[in-house]
Amino acid sequence: MKTGTVTMKRILAFSIAVITSMTVLAGGAKPVLNQQPASAESQEIKENKNKISSAKSKISELEEKQAELDKKISSTKDDINKEEENQAAIQEQIETVQETILTLEDSISDLENEIAGLEEDIAKSEIKIKNKKAEIDEGVDDFKQRMRAMYISGSSSYSDILIGATDFYDMLMKIELVKRVADHDNTMIDGLVELKDQYEVQEAELENSKAELETNKTDLEEQKTYHQEQKAKLDELYEQSQAVIDQLEADKQAYEENKAQIDKEQADFEAQLQKLYKEQEAIKAKEAEAARKAEEERQRKLQEQQQQQQQSSNGNSTSSNAGGNTSGSGQSSTNNGDYGYQNKSQFTWPVPGYYHISYGVGWRWGAYHKGIDIWSPGIRGAKICASAPGTVIQVSNTCPHDYGKNYSCGCGGGYGNYCIIDHGNGYWTLYGHSQHMNVSVGQHVEQGEVLGLIGSTGHSTGDHLHFEVRLNGVAQNPSNYV
């Protein structure tokens, strides 16, 4: 009987110790999760950085080559015995500058992607750091509460426990209680230290990302400036190139020999474009009228519904009034919203990487040239891209004569294989002399979408793109838009 009583006392004492321990620990810090630092760079980010680094190396090599060719061009410029060598150096420099421009464009695109990715990562890191700081603050507050609770309850030393224990078993229970409280406090402290370490690592990574972002932005602006300088240099080289001068003279002679036929083709083509413009305007007017009627019908039905609802509401409110008038009347007005015109889209260069204008807008050999001709060495097969978003309204792919010729084959009104895009607000763009157009009438295209490849169909002495911008059917100067 005595043994059973002792056993029950021990069980009760142990239970009281556990309950007391849980009570003391209640309200303590929440468990600290072992959160790992930011993950390593993804494979895509690494590849993009490698591309940027490779582009920089290639640009440096091309700059060295350009410097050597500049010296060669300068040393042979005024020596009549070295004219052939001078022209060969100019042609090689044209190709080198062109390659530099293309490499810069790729590098600029990669840098823009890198900057966008860094900005996104920085935004995410700032949120993580903010949350980590809040977690640390919460943990510190919890620990302060623990310290306050310990201060209020009083701190028991092991000597106090030994002296105050009623028996040996009571002493063991109190020692276990103090040990558990101490372990809990140590865990809280270790967790806060770990959180602090993670916070500092994330802060350092954030600062590194911000520094990298600023460096990339500076590099981007420098490359854009250098890109413009290279385009200007390319134009200067074309002016010095005898091959370009000879091509201009050949084009002039070919035009004069076929002037009557060319003039007729241009007049017929212009008449077709004006007819197409009127047809497109008629279609748009019809669609606008149909939309207006549909909107009016929608508004009429909406008003009827509102009137019916109002009548129903009035009927319900007066039904309890004997002999009351159940008829109701009223008017409603609806705000239809804003239906303003869309802003004009930003036009972009239609042949990325090839920027030389061999012919511009204006009078040339007794005729008015309505667009710009874009030509550079090696341009054949280059991508023709939509200068702005829009809808394809005309396509011609009937010309098989894809080669330079000193006459007009008559295909496509002299434009060979071409397409026209309607960008809205009266703006059209025309792309001529393509090998083949890969779009169809009615197709919507986005800015930069590939329309076809550079060729020499129609009346074309060599591979190039004839590019026009028209507003309400009237040819504009594309150089004012791209």
C-alpha cells in the first residue's frame, strides 16, 4: 500500500513538472526554420552572362581589327598607286563594322534581358529581406517576453533547488524543469543568430545585385552610344567605297534606259494603292457603323431593363397602398466610356543589323522616290521585320525574278514580292523586293515579327529592301519614323 502511494506521488510530481515546464515555455519564440540562402544562379542566367562576356571579347577583337584597317585606309588614301589596296581595305572595313554592329545588337539585347532579370531578382530579394527582418524582430520580442517572465518568476539556481526540494525525487523533477527551460532558451538564441546570419548574407547578395545592375546599365548606355557611332562610321565608309559609287552609276543608267516603263509601272501601282486605300476606308467605315448600331442597340436594351426594374420596384413599393397609381416613369443615362484614338505606334528599323540607306526619299533622275532603299554588303537573306504592330492588307508573291537586273520585270508594279501593313490611325508601311513574303492578307503581326527575306525581285538592280511609310495614302519620309 505504501509502495503504491509513493508511485502515485512520483507520477503526480512528474506530471506537475511537465505541466509547469509547458506553462513557462508557452508564448515563447516560434520554431526557427532553417532557411537556406538564395539559390545559386540558374543555368539560363549563367548562359546569358557567358553570352555577354563572349560578345565583349568579340567586340574588342573587332575594334582592334577596325583600328588596323583605319590605319591602312589612311595610309593608302592619297596614293594613286595604292587605290586598289585602299578600296579593298574599305570593303573589308565595311564588313568589319557591319559585324561589329550585329554583335553590338546581340549584346545590347542580352544586356537588356540581364537587367530585366536583375531588377526582378532585386524586387524578390527585397521582399525576402523584409520578411526575414520581421521574423527576427518577432523572435527578439518573444525572447524579451521570456526574459521578463523569468525575471518576474525569479531565477532558481541549483543550490536553491537542492535546499528547497522536499525529497530526492522532487529535486530531480525541478532540475529537469530548469534544464528544459535552459535548452529552450538556447534554441531560441541559436535560431535568432542563424536568422541574423541569413539576413546579412541576403543583404550582401542584394547589394551585389544592385551594384551589378548599375554596372550593366552603364555598359548598356555605352554600347548603345557605340552602336550609333558605328552606324555613322558605316555611312562614311559607303561614301568612300568605289563599289557603292559604281552601283549608283549603274542604277542611274538602268533607270534612264527604262524610264518610260518604270514611270508607267509606278503610276499604275500608285493608282492601285489609292484604290486599296479607299476600299480599306470603306470597310472601316462599314465596321464602325455596324459597331455604332450595335452599341445603340445595347444601350436601348439596357435602358429597357432599367425601366422594367424601376417599374417593378415602384410596383412593389406601392402595392400595399389601395387605389395607388402603379405606373412609373423615369430616365437613365449611361456613360459609354472613352473611345479615343490609339496613340501612334513606335516604328522600328525594318532590317535589324543593316542600316545603310542607298537611296532616300526625293527626286531622283526625273522621278520621285517615295521610300528608302536599305542596302549593305551581305544583306541578301536578311530578315524583313514589321516596323510596328498591324494587319497585313496586301501581299504579292508572284515574282520569280529574284536577281539583280538592269530593267523592270514588271512584277508587283516594280516592287516584286512585297507586302503592305495597316497599323491603324491611317498609317501603312510597305516592304518591297523580298525573296518571298511569309505572311498573308488579314494576318495580324507584332512589331519585329519576320515578314520575309531580303531579295531582288521586281525592278531591282541588287538585293535591298524598299521601305515606305504612308499616312492616309500619302507617302511620308520613313527617316522621320525609323
